Amino acid sequence: MKILKFVLIGVILFFIIFPLFMMTKYSISDRESIVTGGEYPEPFFPFKPTLEMFGVLWSRSDFMKAGLTSLWVGLFAVAFSLLLGAPTAYALARFRIPGVAILLFFLLSVRLFPDISAVIPVAELLLSRPFSLLPPVVLVGLAHTLLALPYTVYIAKGVFESIPRDLEEQAFVLGAAKSRTFFKILTPLALPGLGAAAIYTFFLSWNEFIFAYFLTFQGTETTLPVYLLRILSWSPQKNFISAISLLICVPVIIFTFLVQRYMREGLTAGAVK
Amino acid sequence: MLKKSCILLLAVLLSSFTCQKRVEKPEITVLIRMMDIQDLWFREKMKQFEKENQVKINVVTFDQVEDVRQMIELERKSGEKRIGLVKTALEMVYPLAKENYLIPLDEIEDSLQLEKDLDEYLPEAVKVGTIDDRVYYVPRKLETYLLFFLKSKVKDALNNWEKDRAKINARLQEVNQYGLPAGYRLEEDPKEWDYYDLLVLSFFWANNPYHGITMPRVAHRGKRYAGTVNELVTRIFQLGGDKEDILSMGTGPVKDLFLWESFFIKNQLYHSGMWEQAWSGGDIWRAISTGEVFLCFLHQIDLFFVHGGSDPTMTGYLSDPSDLGVSIMPRGVSLELAEDGKVQRKGGHFSNLYGWWWGIPVTSPDPELSYELARFITSKENQIEECSRFGMFPVRNDVLGDLAQAFDEEWKQQIFKTTRLQFENGTKEFPRLKEWPQIGKNYLDAWYDISVKRKVVKREEISRSLKDYVRINQAILSSFEAEE
Amino acid sequence: MSGSIKPSSLLLKLKSNLFTIGFFIPAFLYLFSFFVIIVVFLLKFSFSGNVPLLHLLSVDEFKAALWRSFWFMGVGTPLQLVVGLLLALLIQQSFKGVGMVRSLFMIPIAIPALVTAIIIDLLFSYPLGPINDLLLGRHAFFPQIVSLPVNWSGSEFLSLGLAILGKTWRDMPISMLILLAGLHSIELEQYEAAKTMGARSWQQFKYLTLPLLTPAILTILILRSIENWKEFVFPFVLAPAYPLLGVLIERLYHVEQNPALAASVALGLVILIALTTLIFTTITKMVRKYLVRV
């Protein structure tokens, strides 16, 4: 029984790792390993591994620009959803608001709306005046805030609930104004948790495709996934697509390991109750 | 209070974005659509132009060739002036000028200087950009189809195809009651090939295993876009058709086209990815790299990418680049034979002529600057650079006059020598109408219906099926005339 | 709690808690205004077009896409449940290295869906790609299984199958986590009790784990069916020739430039999701009642 279990774990791990291995393999493949002309099967490890494609990407201004765009969109979404979401979460955690459960449910239910349906009104709105005057980075950031906000509120609410109430009350009794309490006392305590919410938001934005695609496909500033799709429309070779794909994935994989606990909370938000 | 500060912060953030743009330099936007690396090259060139002329150039990419009309229209309605130069595909050359989206060049540059400037370009290219005797466009590039094939695979077919002759005859008898034309043999010289030669090659490859797999090895584009329309229309030219045939859609060459297409699809001579995966040009390159496609029509630029080597990301798509074979287009002949076994109708080795031009829209904030920019991109140096890197067929007389300076490598020269030969053998343009995109769509619908879905190989039935599409074409055209 | 507060005192409380409301409002307002915009736009657009919502079913493209989406949902949902359950059961009990295994099980969700879809497309390329090379026996270490290469994107069945595969692969950590939480809420004593009563692991699973896990399973069925209805990226990349509802919306909007019809389909999708959720919640309620009675 135990052996069966570990064999099963092994098989599943293989299925998880295999596609990622293949992506990595393609990204370091030399010409002979991908252009076979059908004469021999593609090798499972390149004949002569090369980092050439990464060098090419490093020197490609369009790739770097897309990377920066992704970064800025992510940061914008983080900043905006924390600014909006943290106070709301605090209010939900601390004050008795009638019908709080319904409100919470409502917050989360916005996310049950299919992205592909929601994106049409959002694109029609944001791509018309006056919003269209804003830089694309902000537009996509606004859309990603919409996606991330419910999670931010949910995670942050948990964070605030875990901070003992007494602390604040003491500060309050000592005469600190409420807004100062909020910033001076709570913020340092909540920071690690909020940081996790921020990372979660950032990578939600980093990975997001549908809204970024509808909002920026035409323009020059696109996020990395949209850049990848655009490159794909020119049918590039496998090594080139894989190198881009790999570079998009690496930061997310690393951070997933680091902030797993909060990832889990975000992913299962509202589901367990 | 917190909310207020949020908004303030946001406002500052936003204004810092817009501040960057408030520079007291003339600023124009260029609309383009180019391959990723060509796009990069172009943007680098724009930086050079910005520096030399103290201006600001914004480069915006469009997706479909028809999009430019909408983009100019939106701008015109908004009353703003930003778009100053538009890369215009052949099918949009006429509509854009006719619908007053563009400024004729003689309103920008004085006529003497303009004439002198235009003399630098290939007359054929200038002619396309001239509408109602006024020049609206600076030429950018011309392209024709060339026939791409793998030399080794053609050699193989030449040596061994006879063993399949009986099988081919059997398939053909179903349609032309005869088989291969009387006295048929597979031509050794690709320049002499006609449709029956393509059929024999396709059949041989599709019915003999390569690398352990037997499958069709010939393809053309199949995605619902202009590229596929161009390939279909080119075949009408080759089958002896003309603009009138294309527009009427009910005449002999059009029926011949659908007959051949259905025959190829029905007998599994075309790669099914064409319609199942809606292949565009890039998909065909990939199919070439996995040995799925041995022969197809490609443009000059495609051939450069398939060969590879003029940019680090141009890995190429041939396991052996020296196997790249290029020739002029095949001659179209009718699938139907006369009683003596001769083909009933013969066409020619035509290619359609395609290209891109630079147009200056009415929304240009500075038409003189736009014109200067168009001249800059098509200067001798820039054109040579672009042609030798991306396989563009030049439109400047001084570059064409001495091909060796632009194309140092043998394979590049081969491609452009063949292009010249193709020009000598004939190129035709598809009808220049504002409604062309709609007619193109009608052809795609017809191809998907008659050849892909129903695989009709009976001429009478094709005639019958085409009637609906003829009617649609007539409706499109009559609404066009009404507007006139 | 809220029931005991009288209206007048509620008002007082609200007044004294203006600060609270000030805190609460920003995020709520942001989400709420987008919600209203989305709903109003969709309604307005879909009624401005020449195909009213109710006549959508007469559009062939819509019918085909609806049918495909239905199958996508119908096959994908149970599959994702089973895979999630398997993963959760494997790491439910702690063993040396369980944390590491769990972390590795989490990887797929970190990969952007678009990248996953592209990798799958590369792996299953036709006629020659890594998978077909294997199946054709072109590698010495693998037996030949098929004699002709499989045209993965050539048929509706296979290409949508690939899309389901991709979706399942990428989202398996989500189902796993929810089920894991459910499993952990089953108290250990219950297992101990079962063990002392001599129940074997299969019986344990069947009579103890499964019934107690039912709420989590039902949750997954609801969430997964919604996710599958609205799926876009995987079929967009892997089965462009056989559009699901999501892909159809994109095509109508971008390629055919018909925002009105796109909005109608988008609204149709929302309604479908609402209906599915309603049906599943009703079932959940019934099952819960039944469970309580047992």
C-alpha cells in the first residue's frame, strides 16, 4: 500500500515536471535538435545545449520592454489593490458591519463572473474616452486590480483578524487618532501578511492573459503573455518560444515556493466555508 | 481622507505618465504591421530619424490590413491629428485613396520634385500607387509568389514516380474520364511545370513513406485571411483567368480552380492542417521544418525565413538549407482533357503581384514630415539593409540595377533572380476595389464549402454550387456601383 | 448579532462609524461600479445587436460552441475532481518530505495558462513531435503504439481533449487544496475509531472519508464547472478550429468585429453559469440535508 502510494506520487511528479523539462530543453536546443526535417526523432536532451536564445532575448528591446510593462502593471495592480483593499479588509475584520457575510460573498462573487464575458464591457469602457487617454500600463493595472481586489480583501481580512485587538485598543486609549493607529501600529504587524497578498496580486497580474490581451493587443506596450502570443503569431522556432516561456515562468515558480501558504489561501478563498 | 489621498496619489502617478509626452517637438504616429524582428529593425530606424530631424515618432502596430481604415476614421472623428503615415497593403491601396482617407502626394510636394523623387522607384510600383492619375503612395515593397520545393524530394519523385502512374490514372479517370494527359511525363525542369506535374509530385509524396510516415506533403494557406485569398486568386490567374473572371466568379477558370482544389483535398494530396489548423504562412514554415511539406507557394520573405541565417532568431526551417529549391510559378491547366487526351485549357505561369505602400492620411499633423519619413525609410541604404536582412524585393531602380550589392550570398541571389524571371513570366494584380476584402471573404466561404467540406469534383455541381457565391459577389459589386 | 440591533441604534452606530464606512467604501465601490458597468454594458450591447439574446440559439456557431462547452464542462469537471482527490489523498497523511511533495504539486498553478497551452501544443505537434515520436516507436526505449501519427489538432475530439488535459494539469492544485482542507477537517479520532472497529483502508475511504468529504466535493463540482464553462486560454490555443463559448466571444469581438453579438454570447455564458451554480447549490443543499438525516 505504501509502495503504491510512493509510486503514484512519483508518476504524478513526473507528469508535473515533464512539460516543464521539455520547455527548458527546447529553450536550450541547438538547431539540429529542433529542425530535424523528420529524419530522426527530436532528442530528449539537445545534442549541443546552447544559451543562444537567452542571449538574443537579453538584447531584444521588445522583450525587455514587455518585461518592464509586466513589472509596472503588476506593481500598479499591487499598489492600487492594497490601497483600496487593506482598509476594506480592516473594516471587515474590526467593525461590526451588518450583513458582513453577504458583503463578503458579494465581493468574491464578482470573480465568478467569467473573465471572457467581463472583458468586453471593460475593454469597451477603458478603450474609449476618457480612459483611453491613460497609458496602457494603467489600464491593464486597473483591470488587474478588479481581478485581484477580492483576494486581497480576503487575505488581508485574515491578516487583520490574526492581530490581537488589545494592541489597537491600548493605542486608542492612549489617544492615538484612529488613522494613526492604523498606520503606526497595525501596519508593521500586518506587513508580512499584506506582503504575501501583494505577491499574490503581482503574480496574478504577471500571469493574466485575457484582460491584457483585449486591452493591449494593438498597442506597443504589452505584458509578457500578450507579447508571447504576438511572437507566436509569427510562428517562431520552438527554441525561441520556449526561451520566452521559461523566462516568464521562472519568477512565478520561485515565489510560489516562497509564499505558498498565502497562495493556498488565495486559491481556496471562500471555497471551504 | 484616505480615499482622497489615494486619488491624489493616483492623479500624480497618472500625470507623471502624461508629462513624459509633453515635449515641444513635432510628433507623428506611424501605423505598421511587420514581422517581429523587422518591426524591431524599423523601430531602430525610427530612432535614427528622430535624432536627425528632432521629431518624435510613435510606432503603432495594427492587426488586420483592414484595421487601418478604422483607425484613421476614429482619429478623424475625434478631431485629433496624430497618425501621419500608414503602411498600406495592396488590397487597401485603392479603398483608402478612394474614400478620401489620404492626401495625394502632389498636395504635399511640388510637382517637379515629386516627379524626380518618384523616378527613383520601380514604375510598376508607382503605377499601383496612382489612383485617378494622382499619386497617393510611396512604394515600400513588392512581392510575388515563387514555387518552393525540396530539391532532394523532387529528385526522388522524378526517379520513382512511374510506378505510381497506374494509381494516378485511376484517380483521375473518375474526374476526367482519361487519366494523365496523353504522352505525359514529369518535367525535369521546374520552370516547365504545370498543374499535372504538381499533381504527380503531390501524389507520389502522399503515397510513399518518408521517415516512416505516409502523408500529404503539399499545402497552401488555409486560414481565413487575405493570404489564403491571394493564393486562391493566383491560381485563377494561372488557369487563364483575369480580373473579370475573379469578380464574376462563375466562369471557366474559377470552376477549374475549385475542381483542382476539390480533387487535391478529396484525394488527400493536401496537408489537412491547412483547414483543420487554419494554416497561415508561419504554420507552413513549421510544417516544412518537420518534413511535412515539400512544396508550396512562398513569398520572397518566406523563403528567407525558411532558409534562415540572416538574424539570430532566424534559425531556419530546413534541416539542410542547401536543399532549398526555387522556381517560377507552375502553369495552370484544366483538369479536364479533350478526347485526344490533351488538356482542354492552358493558362500561364502567373503570380499575383502583392506589395505594400506608404500612404499619408488626412490626419497627418505634418504632411511634409510624413513624406520625408516615407522617403527616409525607402532610401537606398535603408532599402538595401532591409532587403538583405528580411528578403524584401526592392522597389528602387538603383538597388535593382545592381543586385549583387544588396545580396551577397548565393541563395539570396538565386531567390531574387527567380523573382525577376517571375516578373518576366507575368504578374497580375487582383481587382482594385474598395469591396475587395468582402469578395475575398466570399472566396474563402466558397473554398471551405465546395472544396473542403463537400469535396465536389463534378464540374456541373461546382457550377451549381458557385451560383450562390456569384450572387453574393454581384450584390457586393452592385452596391459598389450604386455608391459610385 | 445583527438581528438584535434596532433600526434607530443602527443609524447611530452608522453615524459613529463613519470612519468605518470610509474605510470600507473604496474597494467596495470599485468592485461594485465595475459590476454595474459590466452588467449594464452587456445588456445594452446584446440588445443593440440584430440577434437578441433569446434568438442566440438560432445561430449555428453559438449552438455548436454551446454543445462543445457543455462537453468540455461535463468531462473536465469530474476529471479534475478525481485528479484533485488523488493528489489530496496522496499527501493527506504526513510523511518525510510531504512538504516538498506538496510544494511540487503546487507548481502547475504557477505556470501561466498560455505557457502551459503552448508547451502542450509543442509536445503534441503533428505529425512529428515528442509525443508522436514516442507513439510511433521512433525512440528505441519506447514500444510502437500507433502506425500512423496522431493528428492531435485535426479532430474535434482530440483537440478539445488536449484542452481539457491542459486545463486539468494546470488547475489540479486548486482542487487538491480544497479537498485537502476538507480531509484535514475530518477528525483523527474518527479514523481511530474506525480503525479499532477493524475497518480496512478501502472501507475507511468508502464509508468514512467519502461521506465526510461530500461538502468539499460539492464545492469543487460547483467551482470547477464554473471554471470550465468560462475557459478561454486552452481551447483558444489548442482547439482554435473548434471554438468553445469563450473562444467564440473573442472571435466575434476581434475577428468579426461584432461586439453586439459577442456581448450576447457573453451574457449567455453568464446566464449558463448562473444556472449551473443554481442547480449545483440546490443539489448541495439536498445532499447536506440527506447527510444530516443519516
